[in-house]
Amino acid sequence: MAGVRSRLWLAALLPLLAVSAALAEEIVFAVRQPKGPHWYENFGHAVTDVNRTAYGAGGRLCKLELETGHLTVLLDDPAGAVRDPQVHYEGTRILFSYRKGGSPYFRLYEINADGTGLRQLTHDDFDDLEPSYLPDGGIVFCSSRCNRFVPCWYVQVATLHRCDADGKNIRPLSSNIEQDNTPWTLPDGRVLYTRWEYVDRSREHFHHLWSMNPDGTGQMTLLGNMQPGDVYLDAKPVPGASEVIMVNSPNHGRREHEGRIALVRLDLGADSAAAQTIINPGLNFRDPYPLETDAFLVAQEDRLLLMNRQGETRELYRLAGELAREGTWLHEPRPLRPRPRERVIPSRHDLSAADGQLVVFDIYRGRNMAGIRRGAITQLLILENLPKPVNYTGSMDPISYGGSYTLNRVLGTVPVEPDGSVNARVPPLRSLQLVALDEQDLSVKRMLSFMTVMPGEVASCIGCHETRTEAPPPETAMRALRRPPSEITPVAGTPEIFDYPRDIQPIWDRHCVSCHDAEHYAGRALLTGDAGPMFTHSYFTLSARLQVADGRDLARGNYPPYTIGSAASPLMDKLGPAHYDVKLTARELRMVKLWIDASATFPGTYAALGSGMIGSYASLQYGTRPKVDYTTWPGLKAANDVMKRRCADCHSGERKLPGSPADDLGLRLHHLAYDEGKPRFWEPPWLRTKSVNGKSNESDRTGSVEWMKRHADPRLQFSRHIVYNLSRPEHSLQLLAPLAKSAGGHALCGDVFATVNDPDYRLLLAGIEEAKSHLESITRFTMPNFRPEPEYVREMKSYGILAQTYREGEPIDVYETDRRYWASFWHRPRANPPVALKNE
């Protein structure tokens, strides 16, 4: 086996590297097969096939003597997998994650440095990963105990937890509905980690560095949350410097955390683009470990490297022989040596407390707050981002069309004092999102992230997106602190979780459908609740015509005031007497505003995922699920032949019609393209509109056909979501547009069909009726006979939400099942919380 033969030889080989006594005599590393393709796909199983696992085999834990090149295998399990070793402060023990051969779960283990004394620390049927010793004697790690799936993919999530040194007293530190990764302790005692989030913004651009105290309090961005792009992973403090070394995995990341090696200065603040320096632009480095200021261990596929601050590398070791079996890689090199224990931060939480406390000093202070008069903000709307028990796709369907991937719960509001201060009790260990509202209940400013407080924690911020280095004002000046904390007031007469067909569609039925139905088609806008292939016609119309100002999966944040949410939504201009004397009640108007500010989602249950959709990602082949090819169905095939004969002469290019209810014409409202590796972002029209105090200076935000032609993709008017009516097939635009007015049509294409008795008209109708029958057979969440997908049932059973005796196909209240699932994460105050840990 190749290896390093002597320290003198190494010094001669690497004259540019600062090789010193800091270079350890021995290195510990893991060996296993790589997995992917995503950076987070390395444990668990795919949602539709529990046998489609995201882990490899060929597991070994190894110890290498640098001077002699001698290798000792501390643990060998060809059918298992070993990962994430960390050496104890004393240098005599190794903590790691280990999946035994034949088991699907990674659990925490500890072993002596000489290979003796292997002991298992965690035992439950979850994946426990990326453990790190804490200076207070505990262990921080990532775990699938959070019982959730990636909101934009079909694999499981792991979030931060902690336990005692013996694996007992496990509890969550994070409420993230997405991944946390690679925790490591900073010299000041805080835990440095990677947090992936996409609250009303791009799912692929915000996975950067955060920090928290070891008890979960003080969660705060450390670098990158205002700068879209790349994944920051495996960050560790550099000895003797105010900086960390990390992997910058490009774009949305590469498998096994591969990427470029970067140094990050911590003295420039959380938002400084200049803080990061990529020292080696190679794309396949992993697992950096700083030996000293100018010497870093780095893994690269099957090799162990040494790298200096200039990015120069030399090979220290390469897997060979049995170690290189079946394509295994070398992972997570660590020096086997004692190291200083970091500062111990006293606990700032109280597990016996039922809630936490949020204090805002002055909501009017912060970046991008110009144009808001003092006194304009009267209350804070508090939302809760809700985790997904299952997920099937990389798209947001059917939660939204181009917007949010997840549902929100409306917890209620708390008052904002005239001086801008807030003092409120909030539920702990929940992902909370804040929206500043004015006296008309319109959104002034929206938080595009989430915050978490621990039980008994008092969390505070200076203002709204304030500069991180700004000092708070004197507490005595805050009116909100002169009284007890406010309780969250639920919004009377409104649901906690909006279900668009149940809660919003009835408003359109009362006030809008008399004009915007299939018969009248005023403004060429359909606002009926009729079913399309995936959404109702009204929901798709409002989304496609950009009537709701949401995040649109965009890679940006900290919008100017009144440019996102209810205040910026063109829909609100049409809900008053100025629009054909429309008169919503106060409750109806409040419902629409709240629905928009709760992210304007479509279903009110995650049981809708993967079900009741024609042509979605979820209808394609995953695991053992057969692929549905709608083009082979006789009715739809005959209908498509008609369109080729009767419609194709006019409908080509941007006017092309869908060939079936599954043909999306390549349309997806992600609005993101890459030009030579540089992101180019689409900007919705409401962001091009300057506004002050909620009043827009754009005169044509009407959502008319002319407005849509200027601002929306022209192909959307021919989308499958609008031309097929799967509730009332005879009302499909595919039939009414080419049908003569004398026969009850719109004649938008001329009199292609003079009567409904035209044989080709009947063939088109038969194809749509065939699709309607299919939708009724697979059922949608809006239907009385709806049953969720088997994966939803399987996971709810595994989480202990559904009884093991429940049989697939039996009646189920999916809304109540979801509610009990989310409630399972709520903090229950402990009568006798565990005592403080001793250093171990």
C-alpha cells in the first residue's frame, strides 16, 4: 500500500506546506462506497421503494501511521457502512456512525483508538449521522428522528439532535423541515452547521452556514443566507485564526459533499461576499480537516491529500488492494491526537417551560426598509412552516404551481407597539415565519427564512433584516418590555391551514364565477372550481396570470417593502367595488389576504402528494410504480389525431396545444436559467413596480389579456391545466374555443366545429371524458372517496400516527391525520428535565 514513509521525507516533498509537529502521527478515516447523486442522498430509502436505498457498503474504519505507512483496520464490515468518525478531546476514543451489514439504519458507536471496546450508543430504528463531541460532555448529531422527507425530493431528512455521552436523553435541537448537516464545535462553544432552507424562495440556492448554542438556543446565520448559490458543507475552525475551512459544493451540490475547498473569514460578518476564498477550484475534494493554519487534510475519491492555503496538494495515501474493493472511497480523515476542549456555554433553555419568548427592539430598523412610515406596521403575523411526511418529486406539484413546496399553519398575530417593539410568547421547536402587517392587514415585509426558539429561551432581534453587527437599543426604551409578553391571537373565522378548494373557491363562486365561467369567459379568465389535470381552473388561472405575489422559487430574499405577499398581489385590486362593483365581506377579504400571506397553496393536506394528478412527476415511474403513458389510451389518441388534422395549422410554436392532459409543453414556473454557469433570474412584474406604503405606481396591474401578454409566458394560455375540464368535459376550452357561437362555443379559433355533432368534436369530447374517468378512478383530495397513496399510509404508520391495524383503502380523515403528525413534534414540558452534563 502506498503511504508516507517518514516525516523528513514528507517535509522534503512538500517544501511549500507548513509541515510541523501539528501534523498528527496517525490519521483515522472511514472507507465506504459513495452514493448520490445529491449531496444529501447518503442514508435512508426512496419514498416509493424501501428497497431503493441511499447508502453503500464496503465499510471500514481505519487508522494510518504516517511515518511507517502501516494501516490498522479498526472495524471491517463488507456489507455495512462506516462514516463520520470524530476523535475525542483526549485522543483515545473515536465516535462514528455505523450501519451494520443487514441493517438499514446508521447508529452511533464509539470505539477505543486501538480498536477495542466497541460500544453502541443509539439503538432506535432511525439514521443517526455526522456525530460530534461537545465540550459539555454531550454529542451533537443529525438524525432522521425528525420523521420527514425532503420537500423537493423523495428521500428522508436528518436534523440536528443531541444526546448524552452514553447515547441517552436524545432530544431535537432543530425544527428545520429540511436538512441540517455536518455539525462541528467552534472555539467559542457554538455549534457550526449547514442549514438547507427555502422559505418562499429557491430550493437550490440556500444551504449555507449557521450556528447555534449546544442546547439549541441562539440559532443564527453565520454566512451565506443572503447570497444564493452553492452548498457549504463540512466546515471546521482553523486553529489560530478567525476563519473556518469548508467544502463549497457548486450550485445545488455534488454527491458525497464533493466540491471546492474554501476558507471563510468570520470577522467580516454573515453577509460579506468577500468572506469566502476558494483556495482550490477542483470539484471533487471532500472532508477538509485543519491540522494547523496552513495544513489541511483533504479526501479526494480514494486518496488522502495534504493541502496548503494556496490550494497546493500532495498525496499522503491511496486505497489499494482489499481497501479499494467495489469502488470504495476514502472519507472523513481526522488526526488521532488530543485537542483542546472548546468553551462550555451554559444552558439557556428550560425544558420544563411550555413556550419561548420573542423580542423585537424596533421593527422599522433594518436593511431595505425605506418607505415605511412609523406606525404603519400594527401586527406580526406568525406562520409555521410544516414538514412533509412523504414526498414524491423535485417539483412543488400539487402544493402550488410554481410557488411554495410546503404548507403553512397560520398561528395568529401579535401586536407591534407604536415604537416598533414586539414582546410575544411563541411555541418552541417550531419553524416560525414572520410577516409584518399594516392596519389593513396587508403584508409590509415578509421573512423568507424561519426562526426557532427553544423552551424557555428569550430570542431577540433588533429589527427587520437588521445589519448583523448593529448593537441593540437600551431595553428601557422599549414599550413592549413594559408589559408581559403577548399571547398569539388566532385569526377569528379563518382556518389554521388553508385548503384552496374548501376555503377560497367558495368566495369566487359567490362573487366571480358569474362572469369568469366557461360560458362567459370574461377577460379569458376562468375562476371556476372545475378540475384540470392537476389543479382547479381558478387556482391555475391565478398562478399563471401572476395574480399572487409569492416567492416563485426565486433565488433572492429581503424584498423591499410592499413587494411580496398580499400588498403586492394584483389579485387584491380586483376584490373591491372598482372592479365591476365586486363587494367581498370583511371576512372574505381577510381570508384571501391570509391565504396569500400563508403562501397561496392549493391543498390543505399532504395526503394530496403523489395523488389525483395526471401528468405530474409522481405519475411517472418510481420504484415499482408503472409509468402511465396517456398517449396510448384510445380516446386520447383519437383526440390527438383530431388536433393534428384540425388544429395544428394554427397551433404551432408558442401556440401549440397539449397532446394530452399529461403534456405540459415544457412549461414550469421555476423562472431560472443558467447562462455559461451564471444564474439568470426571472423577475415577476410586481418586483419591477416601485411602491410606497402599499400604493403601486403601475397603472396596468389588471391581469387582463394584454397585461398577461406583456408579463407571462404566452404558452400558458394553451396549458393543459386550463384547456381540459375534467369535471365537466363539455366545458373544456379545447372544445369551446373552436366551437361556433351558434352552437354554444366561443369561436376563438373561428367556426372549426359548426355543431357539437361534428364527428371530430365528439372524438375530442370522448378523449376528455376518458381522462375524467381516470381522474375519478385515482381520486383527488377534493373527492369524497379519496384515499391517500400507500406511501403516505406506510410512513404515517411508521411514525406512530396511524394504527398498525389500519388497512389500505379504509376510510381516513387525512386532515386529522396530518394534524396529529405535526402535533407529534410539539414540545411537551418536562417535569424533571435532565441535569446539566459533566465534561467527559
